[in-house]
Amino acid sequence: MAYIGGVSATARACSNIALVKYWGKRDAALNLPAAGSLSLTLAGLVTETTVELSERLVADSLVLNGVSVDPRRTTQFLDLIRARAGITTRARVTSTNDFPTASGLASSASGYAALAVAGAAACGVELAPRELSLLARRGSGSAARSIFGGLVRMHAGDRDADAYAEPIAWPLVDRLRMVIAVVGGGVPKAHGSTSAMDHTAATSPYYDAWRHDVVPRDLVSATAALVALDLAALGEIAEANALAMHASAIAARPAVIYWQPPTIALLAEVRALRARGLVAWATIDAGPHVKVLTTVDDARRVADAVREVPGVTSVITSAPGPGAALI
Ligand code: DP6
């Protein structure tokens, strides 16, 4: 890593949706995940972030989607980069999402991946993709995966330097599509994922089963499904994994319930689509939206079907996306 100059940089990163979820931390300060995960980076959910350093600034600032917001987490994150660069220069950060922010569409994943890439470049710190993944993880666990495109595996690792993501080459990846049924207009979620996963880990009777049984088993079977080029097996694991994650959260005390009535209706619709022979598997994150894993051939029919479910306010169909990069 060398100081290579730099003052302003802009990066673009795609969000990602996990097929085997990350839910729970081993270490809050280093943001180490309790278990590994597997995700698909999505071209249809993009964050663009500019970091401008200036000696004239007395504090960092953050403008998110045109609105000035508290820059505290941005400052903490940029401090990690500034420490490596040996500088203290403050930054003006401007970030725009082309999809609803903080509503369970993983804006923190694309957000911190874009901030890692733009921040490192602006501070003149050259980082290899793995180092960028380790850095992005400090901002948000799922962001470590958005450094890479397509299918991505995140390692829980035994220590800080081992908890990074890496891309998985899969011959069928270009055939995958994710149809996102946005419920309730994509308003900000009621429970932030960080506190909700800590609360689940601390109080849910099902959390240990999730962490020690479900996730390790699903990661092994998902890897086998990829090797066998078996999309149906992968979809089945993804849907079951998401439901198990939510079961652990729902069993927390008090309960963490992200679902709304349209969420359940969408789960039923996805089953009905499968019964009609379409490729459709549901996954749900820290919000009410349902994301349907499907193929390029079936995406249109899946999108048309979920759009008709009452309470669905918009539908985004996304192809796999590239890794985070400077523009
Ligand atoms: C349900 O990455 O948002 O989407 O590390 O606390 O920022 P922090 O959490 P975050 O959590 C993602 C949770 C999830 C599952 C997943 O993406 O793996």
C-alpha cells in the first residue's frame, strides 16, 4: 500500500442480496460476522459516491440522496482510510442511491463498498480487492461482498484478516435474475439490521441453531448446488435459509418482525409460480420486500405476477452486477 496522491474520487457499487444470510456478529468493533454468507451482486441497485478531500474543511460532511445527514459513521469509516494514508484531511461525501435507502434493499452494502473504493482513491491509498473487502466490512458486513460482482462468498474467518469476501465463478451466473417486489413504497425500516441481529443473538432461543447448524449446512449445500449447476437446489436453499433467519428474529424477545401482510402474500405467490413450473425462489432481508431468484427466461412472468400482489408498490428486475469500481 503506497500513498499515491488523490483529492477527489467517485466510485460506483452495486448492492447485493444474500442467498445464505449473514445475521449476527462475532465482534462489534471489527464488525466480524458470526458466520459466512453467499450473495448475488445486483446491477439494478446502484450507489454512486464521491469523496472530495479539502484542507479547507473543518469536519466531514455527508449528503445522502441530496439531503445533509449525520456524518458520524462516515467519519469513523474514513478515519480507517486516513490512518493508513497518514493524513487527517476532512472530506465532503456525496452519495446517491438509485433505489430506496435503508429499507431492506441493502443500501449499506453498496454504500460502504462505494465509500471504500472512492475513499481509498481520494486518500491516495492503493488497496487490492481483498483489502477493499476487509475495509468495506468495517462499514457494513454485507458491504464486504459488494466489492465483487456476480456470486460472492463471504468468509467468517478466525480473525480480522480472514473475514473477507471473494467472487465465485459460476457458468450460469448471467442467466440469473432477481425480481424485487418492493412493499410499502420502500420506506425506511423499523429495526436497523445491526441492532436487530444483536438483539436476536442475545434473546432468540433459535439463534444458536441458526448460527451453528443452519448457516454452515446451507453454505455446504449451496456450494454443492453450484458445483452441480443445480439452480433449483440453490433456490431451495436460499428460500429456506431466509425463512430460518426470519424465524430466529421473530423468536427474539421482543420479536423482530420485518414482514408485512404483502410479504406473506408474496411468499404464497412465489410458491404458486413454482407450482406452475416457473423458476422462482424467495428471499427476504431486514425489510418487508421479497426478492425472487429466477432466470432470464422467467423474469418477466415473475415480475408481472408479483406486481399484481396487493401492497407491492414497485418491482425492480435486476441482472447480476459488477464489482465496485472507480468511475
Ligand atoms: C439480512 O450488512 O446491513 O441483509 O454489518 O450491521 O451493517 P451491518 O449489517 P448488514 O446486514 C445484512 C443483513 C441481511 C443479510 C445479508 O445481507 O447477508
